Amino acid sequence: MKINRTLYRIFLLASFLALNGLILFGISSAWTYLNTGADRTSMLHLHEDISATYLPKVQWEIAMNEGRPMEEQTLGEIERDYLSAWQVRNAAYANNVPYGIADYYTDSMRTELFKITNLNLKNNVTLKTTTLEHHPKLEFYSTDGKLVVFTDKNVSAYEEVYQNKTLITKRKLVSDYKVMLLLEDGFWRIRQLVETSLPEETIVAQTKVQNLDDFHFKGINYYPQDTPWDMFGKKFNDSIIEHDFKLMAKMGVNSLRIFIPYESFGKEYVDQEKIEKVKLTLDIAERNGLDIMLTLFDFYGNYSIHDWTMTNRHVEQVVEALKDHKAIVAWDVKNEPDLDFESRGKERVLAWLEQTVERIRKVDPKHAITIGWSSPEAAVNLSDKLELVSFHYYRGAPEFASAFNTLKNKITDKPLLLQEYGYSSYDGIWNGFSGSDEKEKEYMGTIQKVVEKENLSHMIWTLYDFRNIPTSVVGRLPWRKVRQRHFGLLDDKGEKKPVYDIFFHNKH
């Protein structure tokens, strides 16, 4: 009995010591956490850094501001917290949940924002909005380093208004703001954000865009045979590209369409090593007298307003790096974006395309811009925004003339480009033995008669039959992969297929 009481006391004492140890450990952990610079996103339990997907273009004007001189590090902190404030406001308007507002706005500003979100919630209204450019001019920085005032000029924004989840209106906005920030708890919070008068419309002299009315594309959509859909990856080989470009130039080809995948090129932080590979490819093209159409945003499919600042950063880096190369003939914004109309929403896709066209043109006002629509019917979209109207065709050859003429009658003021067309010569079990080299020749010959009669610019899909097709492109289904391998003018051994003579019967 005495032994049992002793064991019981030992158990109680051990439990007491263990409980106190856990309490002390918890307190010390919390103390360590709060004193080791835990970032605000962790304290707020946000899923990601709040600025990771919000990267509007910012250009500061620092003149002789009143007060103390601005330190470079402080300016970076002001910009970070100011943009974060815009981002949490955009998120609050989109969801009518003012999450994070308290961390980037002072009490008075929070009250105003809460009124808006509450009113919108009551009326089942949501706003999807983003800013694309900010041009802040520093006006005042207090001597104690705790207050800053600046004017944010020409803030470019886009907004969509929904009621009961139905799009009511959308609009582009350009505004000026008077901004006051206070330093509180180590972070800059907005004390005042007042929209002032809209800026006067300014007329900017623009360079005339290259006219493609008289440029006749006789081209090919190009990938190296062993690296389809991964031309600029680890297996990039300029010797193979040199060989192929010389071959196509001898065939009488004058232009190529080449693809830049958005994600593999680094998205908003563009991979400069891959840009150098593109430049090397353009050099090879120039030596061989080939003009290059670069298709941007291959394999991109989000289009969300909240993605726009990232895709704009991608455009600026890619286009700025390549726009002055003599081999560039045009920019192709996106490959077959209309295939995303159903899954992403037509309005969303068109809005992203339109603003991306504007962003490309702002960086490069000289070169023509097009969009690679998947069909003649889709090519009427945004035609007024483009210098060249491009479309693809893989349907029945006898129907091509009618489909083309319908488009031609609708688009009377822009040159047209049959940007992709082809036929798989695969004759195996996975397509019911319905293909063959002769059927490929017959199909392409039927379309080519219309192309020649109309003097229609065209780009064939593609130079080679491919040995392997990446699963990421067409999936794992064998009937899709094997069919995609056999669209070439040359077979997988580099020998001419019968279809070759349709295009290059006088070339050796």
C-alpha cells in the first residue's frame, strides 16, 4: 500500500513538472518567434507572400522633396507596403472580406474600406480589379522618418463589376492619387488615399507599326525533331538549328513560327539563359534569310486579373530583350486562346489578350502583333486591335475554301495568315488505319489550291515527323500521341514524304 502511494506521488510530481515544462517551452518559443523578425504573412497565416503574385510596374520620381532626404532602403519598404495595401484592397473587394486591411491601413481608412465591402456584400456586388502601373512622385518625408506623402500619377487599372456573379461592366481606369503613409509597428500604413482629378489625355508620338500587307509568309511552324515543345531546354543545340534553317531556306521558306513557353521561361522572372538561346536562334535565322514570328505565352492558361501584373513583367522582359533583332517580323500573343473560352470564360480570355496586346505594343511599337486563333471563325475576335489576323485549320479540306471566304468577307482591312495547317499521315491501329502519306498529300493539296489562288500567307505544321511527343503536351493516350508525331514534310529519318512535292516540287 505504501509503495502504491509513493508511485502515485511520483506520477503527480512528474506530470506537474512536464506540464510546467511545456508551458515554459511554449512561452519561450513565442518569445523567440516574435523577436526573430517573423514576417507579416506568417503572423497573418496567409498562404503565400502577399506580393508574390502582384507586380505592377512602378516608376518613382524623386526630386527635391521637402523634409529629410529619402533613403534607398526606406523607399523600398514604402513601395513594398504600399503595393501590399493595394493588393489586400483588391482581394477585399473581390471577396467582400476585408482580410489583412488592418495591417496596411490606419483606423480612419479601414472604416471607409469596411463601408464599401459591407455595402457591396449587401447588394451582392463584387469587384475584380488590379493596377498595372504606378508613377509615384515623392513630395514630403518627415524629419522623424515616420510620415511620407507622395502623388501617384497615371495609375493604370482594370476593373470588372459583378452582381450576383454576373458581369455587369468592365472598364479601364487611369487616375491620380494623393497618398499619405504613416510608419506604425515597423510597417508603412496608408493614412490617406485620395483620388484626385483624372490626368489630362496626352498624345504620345508613336512609331509607325511595320506594315505586313505586302509581306507574304511562306513559312513553317518549327521545332527541332528531337526536342518538340522543348526547343530551348537542356538539349538546345544550335548546330541542329543551323542545319534545319539552312535546309528550310533552300526549300524556299521565308519565315518560321517559334514558341516561347511562359512557365519554362520563368514566368515573371524570365530565364536570361533561355533568352540568350533565343537570340542565338534569331542570329541563325538572320544569316539564312528567315524571318521569325515569336509566339509568346505558350502553355499559359490562367488569364485571371490577379495574374496580369506577372504576365506584364514577362512581356516587358522578353519583348524588350528581343525587339531590336532584325529577324523579328511579328509577335504572336498566344497560341489558340479560344480553346480556353469554355473553361476560363470568353470575357476573361479576351480581356487578358487585349491588355497584353497593349503591353506588347507599349514595349515595341514597331512590330506587328497577331493572335493564333484555332479556327477561321474565332479569328474575328479583337481583329481591330491587331495588324495581322491569324487562324489555324485542321478540319475537312473540301470545306476550307468556304470557311476562308467567310472570314475574308468579315476582315477586309487586315492581312490574313493561315498560321497552322496540316494532316497526320499516321496509318496505324490508333486511328483505324485511316491515315496515309497519300491522304496527307491529298489533304494539303486541296487546301494549297485555295492558298495559291488567294495568294494567302501560310505556315505549315510542321517540318519533321517527330520521334517522341511529350506527355505534357497531348496527354498519355496513345492515339493522341502517335497521331501528333506524323504531321511533317519530312519523315523521322529526314526523308521527303509525298506531301513535300505539294509545296517544293521545284526545290532540290
